[in-house]
Amino acid sequence: MPAQKDKPDFVHWFRQSSPYIHAHRGKMLVLSFGGEALADTGFAHLIHDIALLNGLGIKLVLVPGARPQIEERLTLRGAAMQVVGDLRVTDEAALQCVKEAAGVVRVEIEALLSMGLANSPMAGTRIRVTSGNHVTARPVGVLDGVDYQHTGEVRRVDTEAISTHLDNGSIVLIPPIGYSPTGEVFNLSASDVAAAVARALQADKLIYLSEGPPLGRRQRPSSLLPGEVEDALKRRRTLGEELQHILRNAAAAARAGVHRVHVLDRLIDGVLLQELFTRDGAGLMITREPYEQIRRAGIDDVGGILELIEPLEQAGILARRSRELLEQEIDRFIVLERDGSVIGCAAIYPFEKEGMGELACLAIHPDYRGEGHATRLLEHVEQLASDKGLHSLFVLSTRTAHWFREHGFQPAGVERLPGRRRDLYNWQRQSKVFIKRLD
């Protein structure tokens, strides 16, 4: 039995994850991972996590790779697969190895997902796994004088069959093999297949498990737009061939309408659960739209803003605002939204006659402080003030004077406030006045 001191952490995590559990139920997720995962001793943990996702009502399509398994069989046969550029030439001998490896990978995954041992993470599970000829392929053909033989590319995905299996509660397993209408078999890239399947199904998420950090060992962003992925690939030329291929497919899938594409470091235990059930995730996310945005607040944001400002009001940093007042003044607010949650807010009250605006209620969620979000909100407010023709901003502060001084605000007396605001000055709080010129 776990120690009592561990229970509050579990309860807190479970409560925090509940919105994501609800959000993902019934959604479609395409998950791709390399053949290296199957050879890893920790693969059982990944299978347990996949079973958990299935149990939570997530529709799953698995696209496993088989490169290590193919190479092992080639070595045993004393053969090799020729590589030209970033494509592999699949001759008859290599194709036989591809078929054998894909079959072994499929059977191993199906066997692990069929386990239901008592006193194990799979206890009580009843998971159906289906596979089939869901991908129609065509040959790459001859490029620059090289005949790629049985190396192919995706031509069509049988979305109707896959959707039917998913609606029946099955996990769909798609090996990196395609079939032609003439009965030929083609060796496909698992990364390509996953992207094509996600696009065809208009999946809610496409997730790649990479063999290491998505952008290398250097400090990396948590989210990128497709164009930013291309820029990152140009700057980081030391990334491995397979990882570059995954990132290009991820960017293309996002452009093609897949709502969110994630590239996660498979070597992190539980990375799939961290990405799906925590606000900040655990890897790189690629979306067509920014993950974070600053926008005008609406009445539905009142609860999120109150959650941000109430602890600061209790600490005496912000003046108290009732829910009723906040609802009346919500059009004065802007919010910083991250993945649907309000993590920052600010308000601007214009005094057009004096050409001044009051910056008020600047707040950032404690988990996101020190990351430049407050500065972004300030810059946005300054732009709004300039657009309104205001020449300066003022702020009243009791505890954050140094931050405003660092951002260009200068001390001023109460007499410098606009008349209407001066009449409302709370002499009991003794807030200090700071003003910043905008021109």
C-alpha cells in the first residue's frame, strides 16, 4: 500500500488530469513508433499505456516501424539494403525480410495487447486488435536512374474500414507495408504511413515516438508552427535522418489539417501519458495555429481570471474585484490562453481626454512566471493603448514596483493621475504611481 504522504500528490495529479481525460474520450489518435521500441525492455510499459488509452475511450491507430528487425534479417541472409539519398532500395531479398519483420512486429504487439494477467497493469483488459490491407501503395519507381523496385509510397488509405474498426472499439494496427491493386507488396516508411493515415482520417492527434529528444539535446521549444519546423531543420543539420523525416511529416500533417501533431522522446518512461494528460505536455507539439495566444477576454473567461487574481488580491498585490464588477468590465481585459486555459490576464482602462490609459490586473499563473509572459501582455496592452491614440500608460502598484521600473515605468505623484482616477485613489492602500510614455 502506498505511503500516506504520497496520496495527496496522486489526488492532485488525478484531479488535474481529469479535464484531459474528458477531452480525449472518443477522439482519434494515430501513434507511430520505431522497431527499436519493440526491442527495448521497457516496451511493456508502452503497451500498458496504450491499453490505458484504449480503456479511456480513445480511438487508436498504431503504425509501428520495423527497421531493426529488417536489418537483423538482412544480416542473417548476408544481404544489405542499398540506400540512395534518403530512400532505401528494396530488392527481392530485402522484400522478403520486410515481410517477415512486419509479420513478427505485428504478432508481438497483438500478443502483448492480449495479455490479461492478474496483478498486472493489463489485468481485466479485453482489447481487440485488427489489421489488414488498409493501405494501397504504388512504387516509387525510377528516380535519377535508380530503380527502387519494391520501395513504395502511400497511394490511398481505406478510411471506411479503419473507421468501422475504431467505432467497434478495436485498436487498428497498420504495419509499414502497402499493397497494389495488382497484388504487389511494397516496403513503406512507417513515418509516411502514419502521416498519410492521420491526414486521411482527419485524426485529432498524430503522435510520433522518436529515439531521443525531437530537436536534439539543446534547449528546445515546446510548440512550433509548420514553418518554424522547417527553419529548425535548417539550423540543426546534425539531427538524424529518421528524426528529420519524422519532423517533415509532422509539419506536413499539421498543414494538411491534423489538429495537433506531437513528437515525443520515447526513452522517457510514461511520455505518452505526460503529453496527453498534463497541461504542458512532455515533448514537441506542431500545430497550424499558435499553442498560446493573447486575445480579448469574453464572459466565459471570468472564472479563469478570478482564479488568477484572487490569490494576488489576498496577498495585497491587487485590489479586490468582485465577480459582478469583473463581468461588467470584461471588455477591458485581455487574456493569455494556453491550450484552452487562461494563464495570464491584464486590463486597460482608457482616459481619452488626458491621453492616458491605466494598466491594471496584470497577473500570470504561478506555474508560468519567469517565462516572459508578463512582458508579452504588457507589450500587447501598450499596442492597444497606442492604437487608441493614448500617449502614456500608468499603473498603481504596492508590491511590484521594481518590475514596472525595469519595463520603463517612472515614479510619479498621485496628482499626475487623470482627474476621474485621482478621485478614486485608495489612500488606505497607498499604491505607488508609475507612468510610461508610449511615443
